[in-house]
Amino acid sequence: MNPRLRYGQAAPVMILAVLCLITPPCASSADKVITLDYRIFPGLAEMDGNWAALTVAHDGKVYAGLACHGCDGHMVMYDPATDRVTDLGNLTRLAGEASLRIGPQSKIHAKFGEGSDGRIYFGTHAGLWFNYARVGTKEGYPGAHWMAYDPKTGKFEDFGIGPRYEGINTGAYDPKYNRIYGLTHPRGHFVYYDVASGKAVDKGRINNFESICRTLGIDDEGNVYGNFGAGQIYKYDPRTDEIIELPLHIPIRPKGVSLGRDYNKSETHWRTVVWDSQEKKFYGVDESASLLFSFAPHAGQYGEVKSLGQLCVEGMNDRREIPYATLTLALGRDRKLYYAPPSKEFDYGGSQGIGVSHLIVYDLESGRTEDRGEMRLADGRRVIGLNSADTAPDGTIYFVGAIEVRGAPGREIESAGKIGNVPYRLALVIYHPKTR
Amino acid sequence: MMRKTFYCCAFLLLAGTLGKGQRTPDYDSVVVPQNRIDARDLGYSPIDVIPDGESAITALTVAPNGNVYGATSGKRSHLFVLNPRHGYVQPLGFIPGATAVTSALAVSDSGDVYIGSTPAGHLLKYTPHREDEQPLRINEPCEVTDLGSTIQGEGILALTIDRRAGVLYGLTFPSAHLFKFTLTTGTSADLGVIAHRAPQGEKFQTTKMVSRMLVLDLKGNVYASGEDGFIFRFDPEKQALEKLPVQAPSIPGREPWTRVDAFLLDPSGVIYGGTSDGYLFRFDPESITVSNLGRPLLEYRIGGLVRASNGKLYGVGGDDDDMARLFSYDPQSASYEILGFVDVNRRPYYSWQAYVIQAMAAGLDDTIYIGETERISKLYLFYPR
């Protein structure tokens, strides 16, 4: 019923392992290339990662959180109407901690949410953890701030520190109950901030530190869902203020089969889910093998999970070295799911060499999956890997991730560092399904 | 330039792993060595386990036959037993009327288990009966005898037992009464109050500061810490409660907010204690002296303290918002060893780290039992050398 001690998985693991080893690689999708538009974040070349922190507001403005390990994260906004990227602020400074010289507010590590008041809600996160040697110390990270950005005034409101010494690893905002939800790192607690009452609540532990579920899904009734243990679903009901562990599991691969990051995690969860307001169900991708599933929370007594296939680079399906899933699932206005998996294990500076992101499209009506090929920029540069996605009101799909940086004679390369031996920087990558 | 690139790459590699909470091999250097620790679920997974939200272990004690009894706190309290010969945790049912049992578990010579409940404040008795043959009880009540309320309107914060005399001693919450309960007669008596007022503080800070445990010395005297961190003694011969002229160690000025988290009677007759500020101390009941042994960790609190047969003391430090660490203290060399985070890593089968710990017990087989106190909790087994 939870991340309990699990035994007896050895046999299926071995069978799968043997199967994976004899499956030949397939590279047919490598010939296909899809060209995408992009925007860099001017003056912020140092920003070295982005995870989940990308949301398009009702007016089409795009908000992103840029992470910087060992330094201050930033919140940025892209306005497609003016084609302008704006740095909205330095998170440590916005938290009032710039002069303290303690663990900085290095990230927004989760999706933003738009309130009925038009404000953009989020929680902040730390960057470096030093094997948790600084947790609770005076030089360490003081804790995540709950915040809101008001596009009308251009001002931020800091609601203060929520979880002490911990960051908001995962988050979601619910406009119905006007609450920002989060899962903390490192202690894996389910927490929320109730904006109206100003109350910060901790509902206790749900995950282990290296296996914190990376997306909280919220349905149309304001219920919040996450994963624990071996892909088991839990539900937080705001009416009862209770966490209920549902007898439902998403499809996952047994631990020890997939290599990369999944190999070293003790629990297996969905990496990301998106809510489909039309069908009233979630679509999600598991982290162990990018297994696609749907979860209809209102079906039956506890909800219903259906396996829909696998979203990965063509030819990777049964392979052990399938890269760890990304946070890039988006539901298009055309009833298609868009997902950007990397061709090699990708995690910015922690990537296993240089790869290229692909664009995978799953048609909800036909159930067909298509690998549209390697994502490249117009000048041929690679989109190395992406880790957030959202859909604009006009159907545009936005991603944030790492693009290749090339030098020019007489100009210093502006990059966040290297992936493999290739310099990279963060960019907003833009895909227009209609103009394909 | 090359050096700059090297450092940049090294930093990014570090950031790529440490920054995202991924477990890397070097994490093993900050946790208890994995060949000295293991964990148990509180029951038989996945169904017959004490549910999450009810599994926070807040009391552990060892019976004369070596069985380890534990109690949990949460939406309901549960009683469980671990027979070291079997090695698994057997849930014995939820404790009627209790949502918390805090250091209020004691076993008599005959093997009866006494439970001090909160908030009801009733003293309950559980008599083991062929436990090995019983089914696991999760949603059934534990079969207990209600011995009634000891101090009206008070919860029971701590219990200890004088097995020879057949007397239970208890400390209540919130009014800080010390009481005794005589097993043969079933009668209780109020022995007095050890904290008359809450220390000065903010308006929301209204709790009296008393110890979270009680301890007996070799003569059967009972000790607690009370107001201003003073040690209180109840002498059963004189039937008198005294405030001794010694305090648990603290930074000067912090005495009003100091309490003893954990007590331990050493076979030599001295008593060891750990304080809310994280100090370890030695209290000699003969000379009525306290020696401050310093702080093993940076964190507040010592949530548990036990002695192993190697003569070393083992303790756990860290507050509710910390990440608990295990340490040992060797009275021979007067030195500490920091053993690290309480983490069990048996991937791909199971892996879990305890962040909050409020109960410890030393088994007769020399295994040290560590009770995790969180929404999802496990019982850890540590093997001292």
C-alpha cells in the first residue's frame, strides 16, 4: 500500500533483462528532422536547468523558471504578442534573502498556476544539497517561499517560507481552492499553502528523498493526485483534508531493468501527467520506461488506469538504456499529446553524453504514435534535451530545455556549461502544430 | 582556460546529481554503514500493515523475555510486537481511545504490557497470549483491559516501571503531574507537579517543559526533568517528591526551555540523558551531580538513547524538521562517533530513510531498535559491533 519493502521481483526482472539485451537497436527515426523556433533568455546564459517550470497563461504569456546551481534562479516571461523575453526577477532577491549569503533560491522546480485573480502562483526550490550536510544549518537553505506574480502590476507577493529547510520539488496550483500544493525535497512531505487563509499545512511524508514524485495532478474537483511506492496513486481530497491511498497503480517497468536514473531510484512514479478537461482524465508518462497511460479519477470506485503504449524515441521501446522520462508532456488543442524524449540519458550537466531530443506525437483519437524525428533549430543546431512543456491557447506547444551553442569567430561562447563536450544554454523551444 | 573548463564540468556533474536529490555512491558515506542496519515494515505488506498516518512509532520497550513492544501515534494508535526469533513486526491491533502513546509503554515481570494513552489518559493493560498463533490485527482493537484514568483530564506523557516493586510511574500532560500506579492493588496516587507554569515565551508558546521520559535508578528512585530543567526525584521509601539542586545542561539562560528527551540507566548506576538542546549528560544519583558531555550533533534533541553490551551508548538526534542522525558515545574514551543518517538501502527491493525518530530500545540480543516517527514509518534494526 506504500513504498513498502518489496520482494519477489527478481524473475520478471531477469526475463525482461534478457529480452532487452537481445533486442537490436533501431535508428529509423534518426533520419527524420523537425525544425523548431526558439528564443533564448538574454542575459541569463548562466542558468543551467529547467524542470517542469513552464506555464502558458490564458492571455498567451509564457512563464518559465530558470535554475542555477550554486546561484540564484530567475523567473522569466515570454510575450508572443511582442516577441519579447523579460527577466521578471532573481528569486533569492524576491525572497528577501540576497544579503544573507545562505543557500540561495536557485529554482522554480514545478509548474506555475494561474489564479482566478490572474496571478501566477508558485513555490521556490534549492539548487545544491551537499549530501544534506547543510540541512537545518545556518548557512544552508532556509526553505521554499510560496509566491505570486501579478502580471497587472508586475509585482511579486512573497507569502513567506513554507517548509523549513526544504524546497518545493514538485508543485501544482489549484484555482478552485486557491491553493499551491507541493512535495518537499528532501523529506518528501505533501504540503500546501492556502492563499486565502494564509495557512501553510504539512500533511506528512509520502516519498523517499531520491524518489519524489515529479508531478502532482489536479482534477476538475480540486482533488490532488500523486504517486508513491511502485506506481501507486494517492489522492488528496481538499474537502476532508485527507490523503487516501488508492488501490490503483500506473504501468511501470520493474526496478533494475531500465538503466540511467531509474536504476538508482527506490520508487517508481509517473514522471508527468496532464489533465484533459474534455474527457475528464489524466494522461501521463511513467519514469521507468516512458509508458503512456490514462487515469480517469471519476471512473469506478477509485478511478481507472489504462495502458496506452510507450512514448520514446523510435527503436528504444524495449531497451534497457531507454533514457529517463522527461517532464515534457503537453496536450495539444488538436487532441494530440506532444512529448519530447531525449535520445540519450538527459539531465543538463548530469547528462550521459550528447543526444538530441525527439518529438513524439500520440493521437488520442486514433491511438497512433509517431516519432517526428530529431528536433533541430533552423541553423542545424541540436535541441539536446527538454524538460518542461505547455500548450498555449492558440495551440502552440512550448518547451524549455538545452540547445546547442556554437561559437563564432571573435565572440566568447555564452553557455551554461557543457553536455558531453558540447556547450549548451537554456532556450524556449516553440512548436506550431498547425504550420507543420 | 582548461582548468576553468575542468572545474566547470566537475561542478556541473556535481550539480547534476546532488542538485536533484539523486542517490550517488558517495551518499553511502553519510549514512549508517549498510551492513549494520536494516528495516522492517510494521506488518505484512501490502495489506496487513499498520496504515500510513497511523504508523509513527513513539514508544518502544523490551519485555523480560526479549520481545520488543512498540506503539504508534496518528489517526489511531497501534500496538505491535517483534519477537527477535521471528524478526518481523506483528501488529496487535489499534489501541482503543488513543491517538498517541508517547514513551508510555512498560512491561511488568509477568510480561503484561502497560500503555499510557493520550489524549484520554487511561492506563491500559495488554496481556500477551500465544501471540505467535494470532492473526495480524490491523483494523481490530487490541485486547486491552482499561485500568482507568490516573489524573483526571490529563494525557499520559511517559511511563516507567519498577518491576521488583510492582509499581508503575507516570508523567502527565499538560499539567505535569507525576503519579504512581500499584499493580497489585490497581490504585493510583498523584505524587505532585514538577512544572507549575510554562516558561516565558511567545503568546503561542504555552507548554510546560518536562522530560519526555522517566527513569529509575538502581534503588527504585524515579527521576524526571521539570521546570527550568531541574531534575526531580521521587523517593518511594520517603514517599517524597523532591526538586534536586541540579539541572539538565544548557547554555546559560536557556534553562527554562530545556527538557530531557531521553534517559538511560547505566548498569554502573549512573543515569545518562539527552536534552532538547541536543546535549548528552551524565547524572550521578549518589552524588547528585550532572556532568555535561557535550553535543554530538548540530541538531536539537536526542530522540532516543540506549546502551549496547559493548558499553557504548547509542543515540539519535534531530528535531521534527531535521534529518535524524545516529551517534555513539564511548564512556571509556569519552568520545563520540557520528554514524550518519538512519537509512536503509536495499535497492531494488526496498529503500527508506528515517528523518524523524522518537523511540529507541536495546534488545536483549544486542540489536538496537529504532522507531521512525513519520506519516510512513518503519522499525529499524541497528547492529552495534
